[in-house]
Amino acid sequence: MNIEATDNKDKYTKMGGYAIHKHKLYYKCILHLKYWRSRGMINSMKKAFPISFALQQILIYILENNSIDVDLLAELSFSDTILMETVLHKAKIIENLGYKRPKSVIIIEQIRHRLFILQGSIDAGNEGREIYKECLDLIEKLHTMDNLSNFDYFALKKVLKSV
């Protein structure tokens, strides 16, 4: 496996072909990547940007254990999943980790349960944009996992975006 920690004096930890800034990841929830050998910026990514707590936890787990925790994957939003897969693929470690996008019944049931809770929140009068955004994200996840037909997906998406 091509994941290893560097000297403590160095700010970066090797993650495949990339160098990841340890302090920013661990303490600030910021993803800051560079190329490992040259320490040059990666053209396709911003220099540094904030990430979700769930994505932070998965990246830390990967760095410390050289594997992926499937339970943590269930907490990722769809956009975080795509970002994580992109980073792992471009760092050339996705195959070494044996990563496959989760499609388990447990994850699907967790998504449905969360949608049920969000529906109750909306029915109770909470109409914050974050709730609708999370609903859209969960519906997109179900559609990507082939658990929601195209018709239902587009109908639900249209209803949620109109609110």
C-alpha cells in the first residue's frame, strides 16, 4: 500500500501520489492536497477547501488504518462520496484500498429512515433550506444506488426544488 506518514517535522502525509496537509485535515476540517514529489498544486482542485466532518473522519481513518470503514461511508453525502472517490482515484490508491461504492441494504434503510425524519420535520413546520437540500441529496443517493426509479427521482426532485 502506498499510504505512509512522513517525518513529524513535515506538514504533509503521503497518500498515494498526493500529499495531504495533516494539521488542516485533523484540526480545521480543510482538505489541502499537493503532489507528493513536487509539492506543487493540483490543477484540478482548489488549493484548500472545507470538507464535511464525515469526509474528514473517513480520510483520517484511511491515513491511520490503510483501509476504509464501511460504517463511516453511510454518513457521507453524495457530493462527499464523489469527492472522496475522486481523491482516492487520482491518488492511485482506490484499488489498493479495495473501495467499492456501498450498495448495502443497511445504508438504503438508513437513507429511507433519514428521509422519514426529514418529512416529519417538514410536516411540523420546519421549512429551512438545509432540510430540502438534504432531502435532495438523499434522493439522489437512492437514485444512484438504483433504489429509486427515474420517474420517481425526477418527480421528487421537481417538487423539492419548487419549494
